[in-house]
Amino acid sequence: MTSTRTSIHGQWSSRWVFILAATGSAVGLGNIWRFPYLTGENGGGAFVLVYLFCVVMMGIPIMMAEILLGRRGRKNPINTMHTLAIEEGLSPNWRLLGWLGVIAGFIILSYYSVIAGWTIAFIFKTGMGDFVGSNADQTTAIFSELISNPKILLFWHTFFMFLTIYIVSRGVKSGLEQAVKFLMPALFILLLVMVGYAMSTERFLDGLKYLFVPDFSVLANKNLFSDVFLPALGQAFFSLSIGMGAIMIYGSYLSKDSSITFNSFVIALADTGVAILAGIAIFPIVFTYGLEPSGGPGLIFVSLPIAFGQMPLGTFFGCLFFILLMFAAWTSSISLLEPAVTWMVENRKMTRYRAAYIAGFIAWLLGLLTVLSFNHWAFKFSFAGKTYENGLFDIFDVLTANIMLPLGGVLIAIFTSWLMSRSSTIDELGLSDSIAYKIWRFIIRYVAPLGVVVIFFNAIGLFS
Ligand code: PFF
């Protein structure tokens, strides 16, 4: 039965706007900041390979499922799950899946905003020529000085959270369409410029090899599941913005005649492309200037500035790069806040404006814990056989990316493929009962949930 619901929050003005908005959500700090540092920490090429596998076998099918649910329910993720569960004769408790997403969104946004703040600080640092002619020790010192100063981190975190609240309070559509149309392509082009610079460095080929040729000897004293598979899986979910309702809410504004399959492939391709380009731009610099690939969350902030300090027009390109990265983070952060805000508007009858400020304030408060994680409250901890350095920030990151998003994704997969009627999903995907539909259904029924479960339980050592 075809659903004829409409969203009270409006609809994207065209399919391309949806693709842009969802790509805007997907492409962000996850691609340019998180992907390279995780690759460097977790074994280079082997990590990239597993990551690509996770994108194809779990990421894209689950993204299709999530958009499907969003468009069919046309409400915030909590109400969408509630409505669809009742419609399919299932327990209304499925709304808890929506809650899981909203909470994950808050936690991610809280630290995302702090890291986006680093980006803004770097706009000024590069713009003022702080990195001209600097070497790895100098850029490392500048970065360390930044993160050891909670007041500055707090200032930029507050500023960035305001930007996020501002767009969400105006309605994602009017605020967002303009931003993504120009800024995403500009970021892409600038990344190509950076790749161009990386090609001119001595160790370009080593960088490429590191990314694309799995070196299994690096993995000798690592646990494959906890050091490679689980972080790669988490990164696939994080980067594609799936498993927490962000893509679901964007799907709820999508028109009925737009192809979910096509859209999902385009978004995943753009997202993966940007991550790989970022890797190609960064690792040759890392090797040429003697940095450690496993340098952690500061990797892009200590490596790229060296390039900006050396290349012609580096101050200009550097400044522009961090501006565009800030915009990429911005178009992602709004999708983290949107599910909670739509819930408050629909269920608490608040104005969008008020809801955006209240929800944003809560995320901002939580973000204070991340601000302190890099200085006063830094501590180490271990989870699933890995040691983390940056206290609560790492806890939030691991909890959301490696646990909550995959869990949300598995539940989405189970709901759409085992519990929803076949006819509902055929109707919504618009694939009829074709071979494409059968492949999707097979993957989402068996491969994706089993893949996530096997990786997760192996990583936490349950099967060993
Ligand atoms: N995908 C974003 C990035 O790669 O930066 C982060 C993100 C946005 C994660 C929205 C999850 C989400 F729901």
C-alpha cells in the first residue's frame, strides 16, 4: 500500500536538493578529520579495505533502508518508528530506536562542535600566516597549544553551536540549500588542489601505498576485529551519517517519485570519494615531513598546515581550506540536531526556533566535557582491546560510532527486512520485485546484520 503522508516540515524542492543535503550531512569532519586519523591509527591499507567493504555491504543497504523508513513515516525518527511499527502490526516500542538515534545525535554533536571549533581556530591561524615555513615540530606545538587551552576551545565550540542552531531554527531547507550547492563542490576542488600538492612531495607514492596496499605485517600485533574491523565499521556508519535518524529525517522530506537506490549510491560515492581524496592529500605529507601516521585526532591539524606553509599561495589556500571544512562540518552538524528538534516541534508543540535553542543548548553543555578532555580532564582508558588517550571525548566517540550507530543500523535492517511487509518495502523503494530488490533484500536481511554482529562481538572479545 502506498503511503500518502506528508511531512509538516515541508519537502525538498527537488531530488538534487535532497542529494546535496544528504551529501552535506555525510561529508564533514568524518571524512577529512576522522577517516585519515583512524586509517593512520589502525593499519593503513587494511583499514581502508575493510572500510570500503563496510560501506558497500552494510552502509549503502542500510542507508537505503533508513531513507525508506523516513519517507514512509514522514515524521521525526521517534514518531516515524512508532507509526510504521503500528502500521505493520508491531510493538510501538520500536520508537525506542528513534530515541537511540536522537541521543546518539546529541552526543555526536556535542564533540563534533568542539572539533569544528578547532577548524575555525585554524582558519585564523593559517590566515595570519602562523604556519609559513613551519616544520612538523612547529605545527605540532601550535596544535598542542590550542587544545591545551580550554577557554579558546570553549569560545569556538560556542560559536559553532550557534551557527548550527541558527540554521536549524530557520528550517533546514531554506538555510541549507544555498550552503551545500556551492560549498560542497568548492571543498571538493580544493581537496584536488591539496592532492596536487601531495603529488609534488617526495613520499607521494609511499602515501598512496600506505592507503591502498594492505600491509598485513602492520597487523601482526593487532587484533583484527578490535583494531581494524570495528573502527572501520564505525567509521562507515559515522561517515555516511547512518544509524541515528539523520538520514531518516532527511528522507522524510523527500518526494515520492525520487529513487532511493540512485540517491543512496550517489551520496555514498561522494562521501567515500572525499574521504579517499583526503587520505591521498594527507599521508604523503605525513611521511615526507616525518610525522607519525598514528598521531591521533590532531593528524590533519599538524600535517596539512606544513603543506600550507610551503606551497605557493599557501596562506590563501590554507585559509580557504579550513573555511570550507568548517562549512562541511556545519552542513553535517545541522543534521545531528534536526531529529531532536523535529521531535520537540511535533510532540512538544514548540516553535522550531525555541526547540533549536533548547536542544542546541543541551548539546553545547555536553560539549564542555569534550572541551576538557584534551586538557584538565584528559585520561586514558581501554575498550575492546584498544587504549584511548583523550578521556571523555574518546568515550563519546567510541560509544556513538562503534556502538550506537551500528546498533541503530542493525535494528533498522531487521525492521525493514524481517518485520516490515515485503510489499511495503517494494512499494517504497520503487524497485518492483526485480533482481536489484532481491539483492538489496538479501544483503539487508542477512549480510548487514550478521556482519555488524560478528564484528562487534568479536571486537569485544565475546567469541575469543
Ligand atoms: N557524517 C558526518 C561526517 O562524516 O562528518 C558526521 C555525522 C553526521 C554523523 C550526521 C552522524 C550523523 F547522523
